[in-house]
Amino acid sequence: MFRKLLQSLMALTLLVGVGAMSVKPAEAGNGGRVVAGVAAGVIGLGILGAYANARERAYYDGGCYRGAPRCEWRPGRCFYTEYGERVCRRGYERCYRPTYCD
């Protein structure tokens, strides 16, 4: 709901800004403060919209949360060369955080 309202408000602000700029030709010293105010409003609403959208995107919704990090050793892959020698690559450590849901 809030997101739709914010998008409509941003579109209306942009429309008012474009309308205000096209009504009167740009002249030095006349109406510069109004245009600067409209531009600041558009930029400010854009920042607020980005912040609101970032807060809504939770990685896990509901009663789920990420647990403590767990790490485990993974062996490297092995293969045979053209001379019949077995070669194994070095392993690596893989870490992850399991998800727990209530």
C-alpha cells in the first residue's frame, strides 16, 4: 500500500515539475528558486522511495531467521593424467548459514 502511494506521489511530483518548467521560459533570476525546490523534492522523494523499497525486501519473511555460520571441508576433485597418474586438487572450505523457521 505504502509503495503504491509513494510511486503515485513521485509520478505526481515529476508531472508538476515538468509542468512548472514548461509554463515559463527559463530566465536568469526569475523562478530559479521554484525550479530548484521542485528538483530537490524530486531527488528527495527518489531517495525516500529507494530507502522504503530496500526496507521491504527482507531476505527471509515470516518466522524464519538465519542461523550461526557453519563451515565444512570439501575435498578437491581427482582425475587421471594421460600417463595414468592420479592427481587430486586441493580441497576448500565451504561456509553457509542454515535457515531456521518457527
